Amino acid sequence: MTKIPSFRPQKPSRLSRHPEPGYVVKGRIWVEKDGELYMGWGRVILLERIDKFGSIAAAARSMKLGYRNAWLWVEAVNRLAPAPLVEKSTGGAGGGHARLTDEGRKAIKQYKGLRARFAEFLKETG
Amino acid sequence: MTKIPSFRPQKPSRLSRHPEPGYVVKGRIWVEKDGELYMGWGRVILLERIDKFGSIAAAARSMKLGYRNAWLWVEAVNRLAPAPLVEKSTGGAGGGHARLTDEGRKAIKQYKGLRARFAEFLKETG
């Protein structure tokens, strides 16, 4: 079985480089809509895990995120995005399922592109 | 008298731009030394105010920062910088004075340069 790395809320969302020996420039980047957090590293990881597991509960568990928080993040991104990123269906015996929409896939790609450009910026600056 | 704008811990340290209508990319940037925060927007403001007022207490008061925190920030930047950024002298009747060193002026300039390049990056990305 493939081991899925757990999600640590702080570390992976910080990009950094060394401008002088011992000194490290670090940064974070995120997207807001109307002053509210729309997309950040944690939310992108959650969306990817939902895509992988087909369930918000399993996605949350895999990244050690509380189910309630995961649910609130999905609610927020669906509300703030141009179109819903996650489609929920209340299933039968197996419980609820969730799947990523095309808009969700686009949102992940956009944020990752932004983050890659930011990493490039940190690599070039100093 | 010139009114000195108060320091709000969150807002001014976040740079942002609009990539799509309604969506705003925001970010923060800071410098660490050996995993410890060395320089960020709040510390730069404190250093500038120390330069202006010649006193850590007055600088802290002007930006609504607790004196104890201001003192800890000065202690940290002095310890983490290649050479002390702030020189303290325990004065006579008027209490202690503090002044910015040339290294302190250099540190402010470096961080502001980094921040300006980051603002440029946010303006160009999207």
C-alpha cells in the first residue's frame, strides 16, 4: 500500500530559500474572496485527498484534519468559487460520497501554478 | 504635529493584488535564522520607530505594541543579526535610550527591498 504523507498545517505551506548562509526567506501565499480565505495550501491538499478517496471524511482523516473543519472548508470553497469545487451525495449504506468537479480540478491547478511561481520568486530573490 | 499611523499587526504585513475580479492573492514574507523569526514587517516598523524616537518604550507605545514584546523583539534581532541592530544605554533621569546602528539601517533596507520585490511579484502574477 502507498503511504500517504500526513498533512502538517504549518510546515509544507511555507516556501523558503537561503539568501545568506544561515538566513532563510520564508513566505506564504493564499487567495481571498471578499476578505475571506478562499484557497490556500491546506485546502488544496484537502481537495486532492477528496479526489483520491471520494469522501470528505476519509480525506480529512488522511491529513489529520477534523471532520468539522474539513466540512467547513468544503462549504467555504464551494460558496466562494465561481462554481462548486466539490459535489456531495448522501449515499446509501456506505455513507456520503464526495467528488471533485472540473472546476475543483481547475482551482487546484491554478493555486499550484501560483505557488510554483512563488517558489521560483523565492529562489531568485535574496 | 505629524500623526504617526498606528501599527496593526496583521493588515500592513499582507501584500495583495487582484488576479480575477473579486479574488485577491495575498502573501507574507519574513526571514528566519536557524528556524527562529529574525525579520518581518512588525520588527522593521519597530526598528524604524526606535530610530525616530530614540527609545524602545516610545517606539512600542507608538505602534501599540507591548513593551515586553518590543524588548523581546529587540533582543531577538540583536542576537540573530550579524551585528547588533539596536544599541541600548541606560540613561540618567530621562530613563533608557536606544539608537539604531548602521547594521540596523542595513537590515531595514534589506527587508524593505525584499518586500518591494515581493509586491512586484504579486503585481505580475495572477
